[in-house]
Amino acid sequence: MDQQVCAGRISAPSRIGACLVAAALLLPGAARAFDGWHVEQATVIPGKTGAWDYVSLDTQHNRLFIGHRHDGLQVFDLAARKMVATIGGTAAASSNGATLIPEFDLGISLNENGSIIPFTLSTLEARPAIKLGEELDTGHYDPVNKRMVMNMAPDKEGTDAIVLAVPSLEKLGAIRLPTKKMEGADSDGAGGFFIAARDTDTVYRVDSKALALTATWPVAGCAQANSLTIDRANRRIFLGCRGSDKIKPSFVVMDAGSGKVIYTAEIGGGNDAIGYDPGLKRIFLANGVGAVLNVFEQVDADTYRPVEALGTRSGLRTLAVDPASHKLHAVAAEGSADFAKKITTTVSPFYANTFRADSFTVYTFARD
């Protein structure tokens, strides 16, 4: 701050205004009109490129785990900017991504064939696969109850979310949910565990210890509730919603105590991930169809505003937030919709199903 200005060398009204502006700029976390998010690094991974899904960040070892499906669970060293390993057995099992549990030095590959492959996080050594069912999308860790809640394939009436003990990975039972599209989930850090359901536009609260559904909250203004993360300090649920022919794709904030919707705003199409940086007070939504990364500011627990929408590569739909470096990590490749093959039209009539070799790219985003 300019001490000469504030000391009184200009008129009082001008001095007060100048000092208030200068003070605001120096305050930690002061609101900014534009963050200037941009690609800081982009690393192309040579080789035949296949489909991918979730990414997870191991901050202790500075590694990004990439669910590259039939290419396996790949491990990318963020400092060296190169792939350093593929977790054993995960290519054949087709890995969708990993859940990382550093407190037990444990990683778990979540595989399309209905199995999980545990591995030691520090050494990357794989353990024997554990078969849970015919098909598996992803899984989520509840750190309070030391449980894994698994997104399994549904039956005609709903889904049995299998619950495993951590670190033993012993099957404890299942929680029956009236949805065929379990999606994002997170813990509030106080015993509550929340799951988004894309087909019912609902958030379910479950007790992973008692194996019980404890609350069902329809989400007003949200069509196809997909990604979910929680601000534990303020007990707020953040949702990414894909939208429908009647409701635009949206970012939704809910009260984790009551299920009340606090805020909604439009986002890009094809949302598949949402992340939160509590230090920056920023929420990020990756939208692969719209090729846009929406950034929102959390002014306080009940007040939010859009900061910017960064244009990205088509298909960049999952991300990992590093709350220490305040950077984002994501992946994408050059893709096409080949009409001779099956297209996932529930996401987009032109959703990519074919990817060009030597185009798979690991992106790191930073702000100005």
C-alpha cells in the first residue's frame, strides 16, 4: 500500500477511496475479477490412444494416476513430465481410475470388469485382484468410517453399492439405492456420506458404517446430477449437473445439513468432474462436450459467483485439484465420433469414440 497516499497528501475522500482499494488488493483471498487460468504445461504421451476416465492426484509423491481403461492405470510423474509405470493387471481389467488412500499407503484401481486391484502407493506394487461383480464404474473413500463405497452395475430396480472395510478390503455388505446411475460421492468429514444420482436428479445421504440410506434429497434446478464434492468447513455440497432438454447444464450448491439448494448457475455441456480448492475459494467444473472449464468463486458459504470459463480441448472432462500448489491436472486426446461404431448418445450425439495415436495429453493448469 502507498503509505504517502494514506498519510494524507491528497484530499480526504480520494485518500479514503485509494486506501480501501489498495487494502483490498493486499488482503489474502481478495476477490479478483479474472483469475487468468491457462495451460501451464501440456505433455503428449506417445502411443496408441484409447478411452480414459478418472484422474487422481498423489500429492506426497507428485504423481497423477490416470484411468486409461484398456491401457491400464497409468502413473504420470508431474515433475519429470513422463509416464513412469502402469499398475500390474490393470490393462487387462480396463481401469477407470483409482482411489488413493495415503494414510494406509494404499491405492485401488477401479476396473470396468467388476474387479479392484489394490496396490502399494509408495512402491506401485500391485496385489491380487478382488472380483466384486460384473461391472464397476468407480469407488469412493469415507475417511471417517474407513470404508470404500463402490459404484457397481445396477439391476432392474436399483443399485447395490458394495461397502468394503479399509484397509483390509473385506466386503461388509451393500447399501441399496433406488438409482441406476450412481455417480460422484464424497464425505463431509463428520460421518455423512453423499452420493449423486444422474437418473433421479437426487443426492442420497448414506451411513457407510450402518449400511443404510439416511436421506433422499431431490435437487431443484439440476438435471442429471453427476459430479459431487464437499466443502467440509462450511458443510456445502457442490454438484455438477449435465442438464436436459428443459434444464441447462448447471453448477448447484446445497446445504449438507438440510439438502436445501442455495445457488445455481449455468456451466458447459458434458460435465464429469468438479473440484474445490479451499485455499483459493474456487470451484472448478470440467465439461468435455462444451470444451470449457468453469471457475466459480466462493465468496462465503451462501454466496457464489462465476469468475471465468476457460476454453479447453474437447473431451477434457475429469480433473484433479492440488490444494497445495493451487494447480489443476487433467487429460484429453484428439477424438472423433466414428458413425460406424457405437456412440454414447446419452452424453452427446457426436461423443468421441475413436482417438488419434500420439495425441493423448496430460495438462497442468495454473492461474496468473
